Amino acid sequence: MLSMLAVMSGNIHIAAACLGAAIGVGIIGMKASEAVGRNPGASTKILVQALLSTAFAEGIVFFAIFLAGQ
């Protein structure tokens, strides 16, 4: 019974991390496209910052998968 509870809590842990990362990536994309709409000349700088932020947001999922596997 205890091992089943541990597996379920690990799955919930990963699901919460994936949901948070998905929401974060969506907000990053929304704000980046809004910023490019306001200042098209800065689109390269905005793209770089958006890609870095997206990579960091998705990195959280990999940490959650690694921690749930232990």
C-alpha cells in the first residue's frame, strides 16, 4: 500500500511540474509576441530572451522526472 502511494505521489509531482511549465511557456510566448508587436525592431533580442526563458521553464520538468525516479 505504501509503495503504491509513493508511485502516485511521484506521478502527481511530475504532472504538477508539467502543468506549471506548460503555463509558463504559454505566458512567455504571449508576452514575447506582445513585446514584438510593440517594438518590432527588438525582435531578435526578445526572441533570444524568450527561448532562454522557455528552456529554463522546461528544465523544471526534467528535474521533476529525475527526482520522482529516485
